[in-house]
Amino acid sequence: MDLGDGNCLFAVFDGHGGEQVAMFCEKYFPPMLLENPEYAKKNYARALEEVFVEIDYLLINPEG
């Protein structure tokens, strides 16, 4: 997936938590990554870590 800034995102959302979790990640992970302040600073490793944590939080809380 071309993120539109010269970077591409390749991920395997294998549905370990179920098909709905994989679909949730497919839909929300890319825009959350692009909005992450660390991503804007080109600190990609930190941005990925932060977004993984944010996604986990959304998945375990009712508002997610």
C-alpha cells in the first residue's frame, strides 16, 4: 500500500484475533500511522510501535 509520501506499508493481518480484528487493522492502521507525530519525524520504528499499542488499546476497550 502506497502511503502517498514515498513509503509503502506491507503488513500481514492474519486474523489471529479473528477475521474482524484483521479487517479492523487493515482499515485503521494506515491512517493512524500517517497521523502519528513520530512518523512525521521519520522515526518509523517508534511510530509503528506506538500505533500497534494504540490499535491494541482500541481493540480491548468498548469505544474501539
